[in-house]
Amino acid sequence: MKKTIVRYRNRSQSKRHAKAKMTMPLAVIGGLMPFGSTLLSAYRQGGVDAVVQHASMMTTGYDPTDGKVKFGYAVQKLYGPLAIGFLAHKLASRLGLNRALGAAGVPLFRI
């Protein structure tokens, strides 16, 4: 039995799809700024040990110096600003701001 070879060389214009591009949502990245600034100040004051201690406090809420869980610190420094940035990104998408940025030709960043 002879197989037929199907070639898709001359595809019509309507069947072409734009390739998905990677974008960075600025509002979500901006929500990480308190986390980064706290780690930078901890590094300047106490070195790598202070960075590890502050990173564990901000991600889990556990304070290794006194052994207590302080979840409010984690919410204040990491999870709260990150959630606000995520909500701002979703609101901008619903309002069509990200689509307008894409149509304007802004290459990498979205709100």
C-alpha cells in the first residue's frame, strides 16, 4: 500500500498563529520589592546568616532566634504585597491594559 505524503508548505494566512511570548507582570514583581529590600538590608547588617534568618522568617513566619511563629511578619513582608500585586495584574488584564500594551508593541513587560 502506497502512503501519501502531505506537506503543509503553503498554509493560508488565517491558519497561522502568533507565537506565545514570555512577559513579566510588573505588578507581581513589584510585590517582591519589600522581600528583596529586607534581605538586602539584612545582608548589609549581618551577612549571609542574617539573610537566611530573615528569609526563613519572611517565607514561613518562623523566627529561629526565639522559636516562635510570627505569621504576621510573613504576611507583611512577602505574602501581602505579592497578593496585592497579583490582584493589580488581574485588574489591569480585565480592563484591557495588557492587551493595549501588547498592541502598542511593548516587548516584554505587562502590568
